[in-house]
Amino acid sequence: LPGATYDVLHEDDDILVVDKGAGLLFVPGRQPHKADSLISRVRSTHGDAVGVAHRLDRDTSGVCVLAKTKAALRALSMAFQERQVNKTYVGAVAGVPDDAGVIDGAIGKILTPEGYNRVALLSEAEGGRAATTAYRVLETAEHSALLELAPKTGRAHQLRVHLASIGHPLLGDALHGGAAHERLCLHSAKLAFAHPSTRVPVAFASDAP
């Protein structure tokens, strides 16, 4: 989205927690028009030491954490890899699913007829990686619902693929069959983890737009 930016939620000697706007790339792309990103903006003010332990899609908004030291980056990367970070998202979907449920479906990349890589359900035998998402319904409307989403794994496009697989794609997710919307209706609402330096549990939240 034009003018997408970010707000700082917390900063200390080890980490920088920000609320990223929808439409802002997380890391810069190779093409010149993809040079602007969250990480390039943060590094312009905080220096090149800022490291990336996880990412949000360009069109996903909300809470994310960056590392300010190599030690913090190692600790955060390990925490994400070992699923020691509790991630909570909020998403608006087409239709109204069951009140709560768990979606299990391995995910991998497939090559489209146009020659592009696309993330999709792909069995583990075909090279997919196991993925699990828990959800519960927060609110409903006539033809849509607001869900709380808790990914137990951290695969690329996991929430988008899983919700589409049960017939309830995210609004604004044209890639996976979602209805047209001004933006992708997916927001990182909360991150909870052990602080990489003190090991004290911390949590950071952002209200969904």
C-alpha cells in the first residue's frame, strides 16, 4: 500500500520490536523497485548490524522482532527454529468455518505453468514440509469471519495456504482464491518469547486494523 511504514513498539540493547504496515517489503528484493523495505529503513537509522530472525509477507501487517546484535540474532533464530516463539495472528476470511479447529497439511513449492514458484499443499512424499495451524472464530458476519490464528510451524505462506485449503481463503488473498479487498486481511497480533539476553518471557502486541 502507498505510504506503508512501521512503528517501534519496543527497543533495548538487544532487540527492536516493530509494528509493520501492510504493503511494506520485509527485506529488499533484487530489482531496483524493491529496494525499499522494513529492514533497509531500519538499517538506515540503526546500522547494518540489525539482523532478521523471521519475516512477514509484504502484505501482512503487525508485530515482528529484529535483532540488534549477533548474539541476539543467534538466540532469536534458534527460538523460531525450535518453535519456542508463540505467534498469534488475526485474519478475515471468506465464509464462516467451524468455531475452532486445527489444519494439518504439508506445504512446499510447486512450479506453475507460467514458470513461477508458488507455495501450495504438497505431501511430504513430494517434498512438502509438515505444517500445523490452529484457529478459532472471533467474530462472524453474513459471508465472512474474523479468526485468531496460531501457527505451530513457520512455513512460508502457511496461513494463506491452510485457510484456502479448507475453503475459507483470506480476504484480499487473490493468489489463493480470496475475494478482492483493499489489502490482505492478515495481521501479526502478538509475539511472545524469551528475551534473547535476559531469558525473561516477553510479549508484544498490536491491535488488528
